[in-house]
Amino acid sequence: MSPRAVEAGGEGVPAGYSPRRLQASDLPWLLGLMGVACGLRVLYFSGYGLGDDVIFRGQINSIVRNHWVLGDNGAYRFSWWFPAALSCRIFGLTEIGIVLPSLVYSTLGIGLLYAFGKVLWGRVGGVVAALLLTFAPLDLAWSTMIANDIVFSFFSGLTILCVLGALAQEDATRRRRLWIVAAVSLWLSYHAKVSGVLLFPAVAFICWSKRQRLGREFRAFCIFVALLFAGSALVSYVFFADPLWPLHSEVKFQGLVGEPAIQHKIGVDILWVYFRWLFQRDSLGDFLYSIYPHALVALVVLSPLLGLKSSLDVFWWFLFVFVGMEFNLQRAGGFWIAGFRNIRHGHAWLYPLILLLTGYLVSLRARAPRVFRVTVALLLAVSAWQSVSTASKTQESFADRRNAVQFLSTLPPKPVYSDFQIHMSMAIFDLEEPRWPLKQLHSMSSDVRRMELAAVKTGYLVTGGGREPYYGCIDCIPRAAEVSPDHWQLLKEFPGPATPTPWRFEPIRVWEAKEVSDGHPSDAPPTPVP
């Protein structure tokens, strides 16, 4: 994408930095859009169940119950763990408590993009940007899961918005305040994810391009950034003897140092995974970014013919974050290596992507209002469809696990046999050892699992249902076909998929082993079901 193609200005698009600020008349729009977005996200609530959730829960559990912060790669991320710990202190170490910060930051992000869009392109720009984020599949689905990436996105956006606001502001006092807020937001983005350092070159390019607008107040930004980041480095040095602990801890806990590093050799698939998620369906058949990237590319191509323009400053933001994460590579053992690339990591460039698209759409509105309306309607319709499709997969899969574990919690404690993913869900409901012995079925072989289950003398068994659809172990899930009715009694079957899928192939069921008498299952009645 050519920087010249996204240079701010043009008919229908304010040139430079318009001093449009939020006014009282924006409040109904702001609250309405945030309310709708929050409601949709609650409607498609997923909850606890991603592969990393057990790690995040352990970090919060240590703070809430043991009163200390674990010294892992989550220690520096207090922009996430502080509100998460506060939420769990209020609501308990539950799904609601641990997921609520993601929902709150996602909802605040709607308001942030409204403010961003209005500053750059007026109220139409604010409404369009907020609506595009409201129906963005990646944001809607992950907003009710544990995703500190949303926290990073929010503070990244707030940083750039305050920088642009400071450059546009005429009043010296307000300009200084905006620079200070920008510095604090930049620091908080870093303490959500170390990727926050990628904002430095973006801010530098924006400031250099408008250097005549910097003024003496810019020194407040520089001073606060220096003090805040120096303070972080000092704390890291005191606790870990390493002022760059946030960076080094991320590298260490991703297995990118020592012997494990060789397992992370990069290939073509790794290098292209972010591009694939942008433009192609994911492994489950969904467009995580809807068709926003496709529409953006189309408008960029048409921009010379139609005179369409967007924001160059937002372009720098998108460029440095995307390129920085794409080429986050290291050399080890004679090979280039890279850490695991998770779908949620791509949330880092969702805000600038939407804002770039918004700029072109508002510019299109000035040229062809009807085409603008049809285009926006099409984008929102496709996005709503993809959002429902994306969110429903984790919603249904995690609901299976939740239903089974909640049902188990009503029964007398006994050993629970299943795969490790069910045991992860049991922890969030405090069904833990020693009262609830967790017996993992170790093999991915159906025949071996049959033998394991045949040897069980007492306990419960969970079969079928959904797990983590993206990175979970589907082959680890015991099937109902592996259960002998002579040895196991079915206690509960929950509604299953209307159409079986590879990640949710049958209903989730809870069984109880029949009591064994003289080497044979007895006819004693099963545990009474509430």
C-alpha cells in the first residue's frame, strides 16, 4: 500500500488534523453503539476454554489467592492482570471474573474508534468505524475469551489518538495533557504486550511528518516516556536482574532459547500465516477479519481513479505493527526461528485496518453516496455473518465443557476420567484434587482407551462434545463408541451438534462406572442424578 495513496485530505475528508472533539450530541451515538456491541458480545459469550487459559488462570489465581505475581512472562503485563485480578476479587475466580476485562476493553474500543473516526472524518467516520469494529469477527469472538491482545489494541489506539489530538490542539495546556496521556498509554500498551515497542517508530514518523506542530509541550511526552520506561526497567532489574526482562521472558517462555529453539524453525507457512488470516478462511472456514482487507485493497487500487484517500498517520501505525510482528524472527543454532503465532495476536492491527478502511469509505461517500451506503451495508452484513460463524464455534464447544463440569459438581466426588481439556475446565469450577481425582486418559488411540476404561472400578467419565476448536487436541477426546454399556451407566447427555463437525462430532455425555462385585459389574443403581 503506497503511503501517498493514503495521505490525508481530499474532498469530503478533512485535510490535516481537524479539531473535532466529542460533544454532548455524540453521547447517544457513543453509548448506543457501545451498548449494541456489548450486547452482541454477551449474546455470543464463549468463556473459559482456550489452550492458554490455564496459564492465565494460574497467574490470576496466584495473585488473588496467594498474593504474589508469578515470575513468568505474564509478570510485566499488569495492564491485563491488574483489572483481571480486580474482577476476580469482585466476582470470584470464575469465568465471568476472568473474562470480564476482555469484554470491557472490547466495548471501550468501540467508543475509542468512534472518537478516532470523528476526529479524522466527522461523525460519519466515527459511526462507520465503530460499526465495523462492532461486527469484526476477531473482536466479537475473542471479546468474551481471555485475550490480553485486546488490551494492547486499546492502549495502542489511545496512544495514537492522543498523539494526533496533541498535534491538532491549539491550546497549550490541553496539548500538554494529551501528550502526557499519550505517554502513559504507550507505557500501558507495552505492559499489555511487549509488542508495544512497535508503536515507537509509528509515533516517530507521525511526529516527524508534523514536526512544525510539535511545540514545547512535546517535551512532556518525551519526559514521561523516559521516566515510565526507565521505571519499568528498574523494577525488572530489581526483581529479575534484567532491565529487559519483558522481552527476554517472552523469548524464554516461547521456547526460543536453548535446545527447544530448534523446534521453532520458520517455514513458508509461518511467514504467511498472518497474510492467510487476513485474506483467506481460517482452519474452521471463517474470515477472521471479514472482508475488510479485501475491501481495503480494492479501494486502494481504485483510489487514483476515484480520488479516494485515507489517513497516512493510521497507515504508519498499521505498517509498523504488522511488519514488526511479521518479521519478529531470531537467529539461533544456524536457523531462523519464530515464536508460536496465535490467531488472537492479529488483533494488534485490527484497529488501524478498520480506520484505514473507514477513511476510504468516507471519501467514497463524497464521490458516490449510494455506492458508499451499499458498500457499508455489504461489509456489515458479511461481517455479521462471519462473526456469528466464528463466535458460535467456541461458544458451543466451551458450553459443552461447562455443562459437563457443572453437572459433575452436583454429584458426589469421585475420580473423573477424560482428556486433559475437561480437567482444565474443572479447575475453573474448583473441582480439583484431592476431592476430585483427575484421571487423564493418556492415549490418542481408541483401542487403548477402551482398555483403560474397561479397567476402571469407580468414577465418572466424560465423552464427546467440543473442546478448543483451533488448537485443541480433538483426537484426545474419548468417544461414546468406546464405552461398554456393561461397565458404564449413562448419567447425562447434553444437546449435541445438529450437523457433526471435526471439532464437535457428538454430544457430550457424562457416565458413571458400575460398581464391581465378584469381578462383574453389579446391578446397583447409579448415583442419583439431581
